[in-house]
Amino acid sequence: MKNELRSLFLAVTGLFLIGQAQDARAEREFSHGEFLTVVNQVTTGEGTSAKSSDKLAEKTPVATGAGSLAELRFGDSSTMRIAPNTKLSFLSKERAVNLQSGSLLLNIPPGNGATRVEADGISGEVTGTTLMASRDAEGNFSFVILETAGTAKVSSHTGKSSILLPGQIALVRRSDGSIRIFELNLDAVVQYSPLFVSFASAMPGLEKVMEVAGGQASDVKSQTKSLLSYFEVGLKAEDPDKEPLAILFGKSADEMVVSKNPFLGELATAAGGEENRDGSYAGNVLGADTSKTGGITDARQPEGEALAAKSNPPTDPGLAGTDTAAGGGDLGSTDTAAGGGGGGADTQAPTPPVNGGVASNFSPATPFGSN
């Protein structure tokens, strides 16, 4: 009798543990998506208009129009923001997002397993971190790791692959599968990408992103690294890399080419250098000091206040039509979410949103201002 009871106990315990393991695996799936925010024209499936609180099943395409945005929360607590002119879908069990065009921002809590962004044979894979990805009309791809948690790898359709470190961007060309990796100015991304500035609430994981941005700002201030232009890292005006890069920033390709400091690095060892500039080069930089030594004056200093006032992108009236699960908010605001400070690294969490916008708080490593 004792042996029978013991066998029964072990059997029940085994079934319980199997059930727990299956539950754990299920929790690591995307499961389904729920729209938290819908701005302007967002459609699912064959053209059904999406609204906040709608559920999204796997394999169902989501498309945003011009001046339109969406934010989704998955069953594993991952959060994805979708930029204008984007089309994508997801697979739950595979934890894969199929990006057909446009750009996305995705925060994945630790412990959920590997997540992939796929684009016709090109892919970026991460575990537990915050990432961005973009794809242009020709299939050129970008993949960015924004914080220190987890690991990341990018692979091209030709079999090439590379590991990414926090703050790095991989630019993958459709034509030959080549992968180019640079350190990206994260302050610039947070202050100018619509995926950060056009939402009323802070993105989950933003405080960790700003820790990396703060470290970059400290390197720039100490002149360990310099802010580098599109040309100074060896890219050329005719290169296709400008397209997916511009999509990330919400800029035009022409604006991206003439931006003075979207990248970081050591100017003396950067590929290309000054000889790649053509006579039409005329970039802009935020702050009073436009030198390339990295000593960008904090825009909050008296001598930089006028430039700072002009540096915020104009409010886009096309983003004013907002439908949020949280009860609204001004998603047309283009104030920025970046942390920062007039000095060294700033690792504190960004200032909370005020009046539905995201607080503006410039730091030393910020480009793209208007003169």
C-alpha cells in the first residue's frame, strides 16, 4: 500500500512539474498583443481599423500610415512601438517579429528567452533587452541594442553574422549582405526618434537606455570619444545605409547624410574621415560648441539656450488624433524623453511626462539642432 501511495505521489508530482514547465514555456511566448495606443490610421489584417484595447493574434499584419503610430503589449509583458509607414506581424511561440517595412522599438523583460526581428533572411536576435529595428523599401536593414541587459546578434541573408554591444547599430545591406557596425549616439535617438518622442508615456526600459547614453555623454565630455558625422565613419552619400538609419530617427535620408554627429568613436581611427565630405556638406549640431572634439555645450547653458529652443522638432499635427488605453494623452508632443545633464554621465531615470508630453532634458551628446 505504501509503495502504491508513493508511486501515486510521484506520478502526481511529476505531472505537476510538467505542467509548471509547460506554463513557464507558455509565459515566454508572445501569446497575443493588445493595443495600448493607436494614433491616426492603424490597420490590422485586411484593413480593419485598430483601436486601443483591441487584441492582435499572431500572423495578423499590422500597418501604420503616414503620421500614424501604435503601441502593443504582449502576453509576456514585452512592449512594442510601431513607427509611421510600418508593416509587420509576429509569431508567438517562435518569438519572432516579421518586419516588412518601417521601424519598431521593442522592450523585452529578462527571462523571456530569445527574440528575433526578421526581414527576408536578415535578422537580429536578442535576449532580455531594448532594441530598435528598421527596414527600407529596398530591404536594407538596421538593428540597434539600446541597453546592457542580454546579448545580441545580427545575421544577413548571405550567412554573415556579428555580435552587437550596447549602444551599437548594425547596418545590413540587401545587395551583398554586408554588415557595418557603429556606435550610435543614443541621446540623439531618444530625443528625435518618433518611437520615443511621440508617445505620452516613457518606454519601459528607458532608464537603462539612458544609463548607456549617460556613459556615452561622459566619454564625449572627457574626450575619450568624439561625436562623428555620417561621413566621418566612412559612409558615403550614395550608400544605401542612410535609408534605414533615417527611418530610425524619423528624418529624411538627405537630413541623415548631413547630420554632424549621429555616431560616436575615435576620429583618428574612424573609417573614411574628412576626405569623404563633399562640397555640399553642411550639418547641424545641438549646443553652442560645434567642434568635433566632443565638447558639446549643454543646451541648458546660457549661451546655448537660444539654440536649444530652436532644436526641438516642430509639433506634428498629424499625430494629434490619439486613442490610448490609458485614457488619452497628447501624442503630438515632440518634447523629448532623454535624460541628461550639464556635465558627466546621467544615469537617473528621465523626468516623468508633464501634461501628456515627455519631458525635455538635453545631454551633451545630442545632434540635429537647427542653426
